[in-house]
Amino acid sequence: MSKMCDMAMIIDELRSAAAAINEAASWLAGQFSGNEPSPEPAPAEPVLSLEAVRAVLANKSRAGFTAQIRSLLQKYGADKLSGIDPANYKALITDVEGLPHAT
């Protein structure tokens, strides 16, 4: 009977080991399945204010680009900066900064 008793203990140990392996596999599956933490959102770009855009345009105008600035304002549908949609400020700044440097 001793061999039967030993066999029963081995079977119980195998079942226990199988249960532990199953728990570990379930835990790992939970860790790596779609439950990953979402990446942190990129910091939002600062909103350009009318005053900030006006300062950039004033500097370029003093550098001799007044006519080009007027043309860019018209490109965005206005005769003066206050008529520009704030959603277009970034694009306007990009256009203004793309003007050639005074020589």
C-alpha cells in the first residue's frame, strides 16, 4: 500500500502544481492583455493670445515686412489682426516666421 500512498501524494502534488501554474498564467494574461495603462497624453500646446501674435507681427513689421504681413492677414480673411480667427494664429505665425530675413 505504500506505493499506492506515494502515488496518491505525487498526483496531489502534480494537481497542486498545475493549479499554481494555471493561476500564474491567468495573472500574466491579465497583466498583458489590453489592460495596459494608457500612455500619458502629450502636453497641450499653449494657446496663442492676440497679444502674443501682435508682438510677433509688430517685430516683423518693424523689420520691413509690413506689406507681406498685410498680404498674410488677407490670406486669412481679414484686414487687421483682430479679424483673424484665433484658430489660425499658429498658421499665421508660421507664415510670418517663414518670411525672409532682412538683409
